[in-house]
Amino acid sequence: MAYGGARGGGKSHWALAQLGADDCQRQPGLKTLLLRKVAKANIEHFEDLRKRLFGRLKHDFSPHRGILTFGNDSRIIAGHFKDEKDIDNYLGLEYDAIVIEEATTLSHKKRRDIETCLRTSKPNWRPRIYETSNPGGVGHAWFKARYIAPFVASAETSTRFIPARATDNSFNNPEYVKVLEGLTGWQKRAWCDGDWDIAAGQYFTNFRREVHVLGQIDDTLAREWALALDYGFTHFTACYLGFKDGDGNLFVVDEHAERQWLPERHALAIKAMLGRHQVRHGQGLRPLRLEDLSRCVAGADVFSKQSDGSTVAQAYAKCGIKFMCANTDRVNGWAEILRRFGDTSAGIRPSLFIHQRCARLIESIPNLQHDPNRPEDVLKVDCDEDGLGGDDFADAFRYLVQSKGRQVTSRKLRGL
């Protein structure tokens, strides 16, 4: 279970109240861990909350050991970490419940490591993790995928997310709320509104899920179809299908993303993806085919020679998909995406839209960060071992947006 979003929502209060005033009172003998980055801040914060929350509960607290023990022998251990390697100090231990404060300060790997400590021998107890966080941080992508995405889609199964707002916390002074409301840009969206599609350093600050992500797109509006691919084997191979309409709007309508597949298998999946869409044919419609595409583009690595002298592009060509080298100008490509997203807050209409089935792309766009050494470029990052994060999807998206080629006429699309 996670509680997070805006600043000042009382996240620490919620987590400690749930752990100490509820769980530890209902189940004698619990051994629980409260984990937070930086020891000194953890103990001071813990001490303040302890006095507020547990004043009428029998307990003993040892600041030196960082252990709070209730009258029924349930314990809260105030843990901490300065660097991620400090998490290893807890591995191999057993906790009946764990609170991770500011969970996005942990990478996905270390968060998963600490979860291995969550187990119990108590027959009437189900182990649980409580997590709190604001948007941003090294763990933003995994937290968003684990909690926010199921919450937004109303598809929560093993997780529950509670959005935090400063106005939820009655202990906040009115002036603090006004400070948050007076912020601008990404800070207002992240710290005041609790918007998980925004974070410090985000590149596409004008991306709005409610504006740019569509549930339905009419294929018959197409005047020019295109396909773009970013190849990988250990990394993801990402492929996007899109079209332009008569007004120059660009619609990204489908996504193929898999890894550790050979080109032949990808080719079959790409053809199946095309078949999910239709073009006008005579008086009716038929499935989209490769010959209906005005262009198929791919990153330069597809054309690099391998040890036997062959290329990945040749493997795709044997399957009927003939790629041209994409425009790989990163800076101008990102700028074109930024321009096409428009700025709804300033009345600048967008001309780039994405179908909701392109889930990996939609989740990756808000996570793209400015490169601190080249701010006009997006920071290159790899996905983790579980496929979270990374810029493979964004690169294929950029190739599609930048691609230009012959226009498929309405006469051809009708099959005449």
C-alpha cells in the first residue's frame, strides 16, 4: 500500500499511525521496520511523530538503539540508509511489516531486495509493506509502474494507492498550502497537485495524459502511414505505427515492444500489428499492409554489419520489411516532439496524439530527463532487468515523428 503525491499530505503521520497505532496493537510480538534515508533525520522525525501518535499507548523508546517497544512486545525498528549499499545490512533479517519512507529514493533492485525481508512465522498475520513518496527520484519509474498505473487504470490487484494532497492534512498551516499553490511549472504539478507525470528535470513538461492520450483514433483519417523501429536484443526492440491526417496531425496508433526476440519473430508481430488497422478499399475497408506504408525507418544500428557481414536490416528485408535509416538527430527530434505536443496552458494546440494501447511509450515520456551535460538533449538511460525505464521506446517514437517520405494518396488508400 502506498500513500503519496503532493507535499504536506501527512505521509509519515499516516505510515507510522498505521504501523504503530493499528498493526502493532492488533498483533502482539510484531517485528516491524521503518526505513528512511539518512539516520539523523529519521530519528528526529520519528521522535516527533512518536510523541504525537503514541502518547496514550504504553511503550518504551530507546533513541540510541532506534527501537520502540509496545506493551505487547510488538516493536518498531527505525532503520536507515545513506547509500543504497546500506540496504544490504537488512538482508537476511525477517520483518512482519515494513514502512519505506520516500520510496523513490531507492532503485527498483534495492526496493526488491528489501522486500525479501518481508516474511512471518505468525499464523494469523499477513506481511505487508507501506510506502510513501513524492514524484521524482531514482525510483520514480518503478513506483509509478507498481502503484500509479494500476490506480489510474482502476486495475489494482495486489496494490493500493492513496493520492496525497496538502489539503488532506489538517495539521498544515494555511500559509503552507498557499506556498504550494503559488508554485509554477513542474514544481506546482508535482508538489502541489501530486502529478506523477511530472518530475524535476523532466524534458516534456508540456505532455498531458488527458490531452495527448486518446482512447479511440479513426484509422480512416490516415493520409500517410509510417513505421519506426529501434532495435535491441538485450534491450527492447520498440516499433511504432502511426499516420498523419489531412491537417498534418500525427497519430501514434500502435506499439510492438519485446526483447530477446530474433528479427523473424519481430517481423511476424509487426505484420500482425498492421493487420489490426484498416484502410479504405473500394467501397469498404481492408487490413493495413506493408505496401500501404509511405516509409519504414529504423535506427542506424540496424544497418551495421555483424561478424558475418550481414545486417539486421537484411534479416527484416527477407521477411518483407524494408527499412530506411531513420533521421537520428536527437536534439532536433526531441524539439519536434516538444513542438508538436503544443502547450495547452498557453492556448497552443497539439498536433501529436498517442493511442492508449501504446502503454510503454506513454509511461516512458514523463520519465525522460534533460541531459545535465547537454540540456537540449534527453538523458540516455537503459531499462532495468525487469524492463522498467529506459529510452528505447522514446527513440523509436522520435524516429517516427522525424520521418518524412512520400505521401500515400487517398486514391491508393482506396485500392483504386
